[in-house]
Amino acid sequence: MLRTMRRQLSACLMPSAALAASLFLFATPVAAQTFMSEDELLATIPGSTIDGKTDQGEKWVQAYSAFDGKKKKGVIAGKSGGADFKSKWYVENGQWCENWGDGHACFQVERVSKKELRMYRDGKARPNLWVLR
């Protein structure tokens, strides 16, 4: 009889424990997103070569001109889909921007690791990381 009562009590408490655990997980605050500053962007990307993939998974590589310490802009030599291209980079309003001639985009940048960057456009993370060589 005592054994039966323990099982019944245990069965009643299990859902409550699971509910408490799930509420704790959902109530735990998530760390705020931290994006690189203009100084961090200028110290990291210019002068680097970066490998990445388009949103569709096509590989690309881009070599960025070095930052001259004055103008927050430069040029890019890249290769995508077997074709070479030239474009421009600049930093504006705390964002990394690129102008390809037929379009442009600005990104907030999160440093994921020493060699990996995640780009955010319009507040949404891009699906593929940029990898510094």
C-alpha cells in the first residue's frame, strides 16, 4: 500500500516538476546581441581575405583593401561562381557596407569566434558565416 501511494504521489509531482523546469527555461533572459563597433570592424575586415557562401550556398571569396586610418572605405577584389569582380566597402552608422555596383547592403556584424563573423541585415542573421583566413 505504501508503495502504491508513493507511485501515485510521484506521478502527480512529475508533471509539476516538468512544468516548473520549462517555465524556468522560458523565463531565463537571453543575452542581448552584441555587434562589433566601427573601430572593431575597421581593425578586423580591411586587409583581410574572407571566405563565405551566398544565401543560396554558392561559395565566394573576397580580399579587402587595408584601412588607411582616415577614410572608412576601400575596394574589394572577389571571386564568385568562377567570375572575378570588383566592388567597394565602407563603414557607416556602425555597420559594414558593400556596394557591388548593381546593389549594396549594410550589415551589423557579430563576432562568433576569432575567425568567424555573422552578418545581420535588417535585424536578421544571414544563414552563412564569413570566415577570415
